[in-house]
Amino acid sequence: LAVGRISKDPSLNLGHRLDYVVLQEECETSRALIRFIDFGKFSSAFIGPLNPGFCEVATLLGENWNKALFSWMCVNYKLDSTIHHSPFARTLPSPTQVLFTIMKYFKWAHVGIIASSEDIWMNTANKLASALRNEGLPVGIVTSMHKGDKGIEDTWNEIKGVGSIRIIVLCMHSVLLGGEEQAILLTKALEMGLADGRYVFVPYDTLLYSLPHQNNSFNVFDNNSKLREAYDAVLTVTLASGERTFYDAFAEAKESGEITRDLEVTEVSPLFGTIYDAIYFMAMAIDSARRKGVRKLGSNIAQHTKNFSFPGFSHWIETDNCGRGLSNYMILDTDGRGNQLFPTHLVDMSSGSVKSLGRAIHFPGGAPPKSDSSCWFDPDVLCTGG
């Protein structure tokens, strides 16, 4: 869909006909890296990788091959240094910066991270921990979900054993889009009395797409009162959509005949929109480089992502004069009873601020987790005395 629209876009002058090949990335990190090395001859640029475990190596290879990488999944903070990593560009704001902005607003500094046992999520958790520690925040624990009922209980006991944690990031598939592990994990937290408001749980993967929530019911809660109650302790952070939701934009593309597959909108992951935007983002970079007179396109096209402004799949895409994404995010919350999510705050990445939308967050027990000292969020002040 993206390639088809790019070829018809009169505002873009790429100098080449854009085509694509889907390169299957292995689930295991070591095998994915070996596979990626084989991809060098297949493409002129990459949308990916999806596994943060080898983003730095992939970027070095891209530099050697003179090919750019455009990724939404690489949470590795070292890649933001353009001096060392010129072939790399983020197609979304850094998830770490989004989380940091929210944590600073609520003064929740102490964080724990639980990941699914899959390589991609464990690597995400470890790279996220490194990035948050680089911001000066205390990451108390990074652990994976142990197997079986007893194993999940042990996971939560590990978390309980670490004092003063306020926010727990869940690196796994969202329960709202069929993530069974997250459902089991949250239900066990409720059974152990840990969904009582002492922690806020934040799903990581909803940061990577625009979750349709307006007038949308999440059926996963309908016949599961325990999960519904547990999800009251969750704050869902997702990309803010524009006037159209992801479902609206997908339905329009189907009606216009651009998407011919016989799929209901609810059968498609909103990650579709993120991938679409990444491909368009790359096309904008090629166009920008050509306009600036760059004749030989290669890894340097990743450096031409500044001051973008174009319509993405379901929301407007903008970057600043350093190429950083300025997309807004929403904090969504349930009321603890129904099956809908409601926006409570807007996270404005252009100003690094959080704005209340006039609806209070419904915390279990009626109060948020304790706040931490603001010294954690001030780079010029050393936190002492705990």
C-alpha cells in the first residue's frame, strides 16, 4: 500500500522506482543476525531490524554496505549519536523518551521491567533498561516471565523483593491485541494482591502503534472479570491518532480498492500503520536528499529526516530540525468496570510535556503509586539519602 501510494505521489521525486521485498527475520537473535548479513545484497535500504538485540551491529553493517536503516523498534540509545551511527534513523520518537516524559510528570523514577521469554522481548527489556539508566533512572529489576503458574508467581515475588518500584513496564504482546501472556501475568498480579495501586503497569508494545480506542470496545474484558479488575492498574500509552483512527484509515483503503484482501479491520494489527509510515518516512528522506543535491544515495539518506511534515497512515508525521519525531501520545485508562479505554493525558513530544485532558486516572485504591524525589529527573542534581 505504501509503495503504491508513493509511486503516485506527485510531491515526491525519488529518481528511482521504489520496490520492496519482505525479508523474514528469525526469532532467535543470533540466527536473526546471521540472516541479516545475508540480506546485504537484496536491498538498497532497510525498514528494520525488529529485534533491538542486534540493532547496533545491523547499523555498523549498514554503514559498511552503504545502506540506511529505518526502524521503530530499536530502543538502543547509542544509535541516537549521528556521529557514530549515520546510517540509522528512527521512524517514531524514542520509546524511552516517551516513558521518561511520563515518569517525570508523575514523579515515578523507580522502574521494573518484565519481559516475555522470547528473544525479541528480552532484548527489548535489556536495551530499554540501559536507555533508562542512561537517563539516570534507577531500574531495580529486569526479569522474564517464568513458565507455569508457579513460575509466574516467582516472577512477581522477584518484583516484590525489590523495594520502592513504582512503575512496571511489560515487554510482551498487549492483551488488547490477543497477548495471552500479559493476561496471565496481570491476573496473577491481581490474585497476589499486587494490582492494588502500589504499582502502575505500562505495556511497552502499544508505544509502537496507534491503538484505536475511540468508541472501541475490547472484548477481551467481557467474560473475564479478573482481567478487567487487574487492568485497572494498567496505563496504556499509545500513539495519538489524527482525525481518523487506524480502523477508519484501513476501512477507507479497502473501500477505495487499494487493499484487496478480504479482512475485517479488527483482524489487522495497528502495527500495519507503523510499517506503512516507516516506508513513507524513508521515501521522504530519499526525496529530501535529492532536493539537497545528494547524487549518490546510500547510508547518508538517514541523515535527511529533518523538518518533515507529511500525512501518515492515520496521523500526521513531523520531525524537528534534528530529525527527532514529534508525534503525540495518549495515556489511556479504564474505569475499572467496563471494556473501554478513555484518554486522560496527552504526551506532547515536541515540548516534552504531559497535559491533562480533564479526565482523572482511575487508580485502584483511589490513589497513584507514591512519588519519588524530583532529583531523579534533574541531570544537575545528585540524589542522596535514598
